[in-house]
Amino acid sequence: MIEVKNIHKYFGENYVLKGISATFREGVCNLIIGGSGSGKTTLLKCMVGLHEPEEGSVIYDSRDFTRMNFESRIEIRTEIGMLFQGSALFDSMTVEENIMFPLNMFTEQSRKEKRERANFCLERVNLAGKNLLFPAELSGGMKKRVGIARAIAMNPKYLFVDEPNSGLDPKTSIVIDELIQELTEEYNSTTVIVTHDMNSVMGIGENIIFLHQGEKWWEGSNKEIAHTDNKELNEFVFASKFMESAKAKF
Ligand SMILES: Nc1ncnc2c1ncn2[C@@H]1O[C@H](COP(=O)(O)OP(=O)(O)OP(=O)(O)O)[C@@H](O)[C@H]1O
Ligand SMILES: [Mg+2]
């Protein structure tokens, strides 16, 4: 479980997160949704220590990450798997080397152990045998799956995924969502996903927070979202639905 308490974040004059508090549960997909610029990625980055909030705390199973020194944070970092916007694979490394990267960084495993782990993770995302390809030789969906394989290489207790479906066709998006959900259940991980894909929201959104202009505007489940009378959330949901039906027309 991860708790964020009263997170405030400024970039200069720009007040981006205005006191966000939320609980992200283990074994389920926790979604952060909201319009572009609402602060979703910033919140995720504050949670993993890529940004420092001006105020507030992030607590990993009773461990206060925000108040830890560098060394103590490393311990929690080894329990975190991340897949950020755009996959961010290393282009000059093969698929296998990409997946082995966190193992090289954080473990003392032998080359053989690391290779076996890479093979296991590749199999898990249905990419067995693609070890020696370079990212440029992969489709968008395959890149995402390699990114997921790298994110799970360390058996993470906490999994962070920013826009897993951006740039993917709807069918591949569902495959990726289902994969993340399966892994979450399998590892009982606390998974936090940033998305603005309504299919994902309805499919895997067991615990959702909706950000609006840097504030937590609503929280609930996919079952509740359809019946909400929250104006801004409805606009967000409706705009997505409208886009879908518009796309279907053309
Ligand atoms: N490193 C940064 N330096 C300065 N301002 C930033 C930085 N990162 C984000 N911002 C600002 O913070 C605000 C929120 O950005 P953020 O990336 O969190 O939005 P988002 O909800 O993830 O949007 P999107 O759906 O487009 O990815 C924006 O106004 C953005 O300009
Ligand atoms: Mg973002």
C-alpha cells in the first residue's frame, strides 16, 4: 500500500499539485486520471522521488519515503518497477540488455542468473526469443511489452506505469492492460497507472482518482464512475466517449 498525504508541488510560479492525498492499494490497479496538464505525471514523479514535493509525504507500507536519506531511498527504489511515458528503452541496447539493466544496477547476480531472469520476463510478456532485437526493430506494442518486462525484472512490490496505451491500437491496449492487471494480481503489487484511456478506466479501474487542475476532484471505482454527478469528471468521461463515437463514424 502507498499513501500520499497532502502533496504540494510548484514549478516556479506554477502551482501544479494542490494538496493531494490518496491511498493506493495492493493487488489492484490504482488509476490516476485527468485532463492533459492536470498533474498526473507530476504526482507519479513525486511518488518515486523524481520530483521533490514542497510539502506532504509519500509512505510505502509505513515507510516515509519523503523523509528518507539517499541510501534508505535506494532500498525502496529496488522494490519499484517503472514504465514511463513513451517506453524509454535504451536504443543502443538489445531487448535483453534493456531488461537486464536494473539487475545490473541493483543486484549482484551472475550473468547467467540475469539472462535467465530476462528470459523469464520476456516469456511473461509473450516476447520469448526476441532477446537480441534492438528497440528500433520493434512495434509500439512490443516496445511497451519490453518496457513492462524491464519494469518487472526486479519482482517489484510497487509498479508505476505512465500512459501504457499511448500510441497503441485499441486491441493492443487491452492486451497491455490485461497483462498489467495479471502481473498485479500475480505479484500482489501496488500498481499505479496514469491514463486518460476510458477503455482502461472501465476495464481495470478498481480504484480511481481524478485530478482536475492539480486537485483530487473525485475518487471511486469504475462501477461508480458511470453514475457520478461530478461535472468535470462527466466532461472528462463524456469527451472520451465522444471521441470514440466520432472516431467510429470516420
Ligand atoms: N519538469 C517540469 N518543469 C516545469 N514545469 C513542469 C515540469 N513537469 C511538468 N510541469 C508542468 O506541470 C503541469 C502538469 O504537468 P504534468 O506533466 O504533470 O501533466 P499530465 O497530467 O501528466 O498531462 P498529460 O496528460 O499531458 O501527460 C503542466 O503545467 C506542466 O507544464
Ligand atoms: Mg503525463
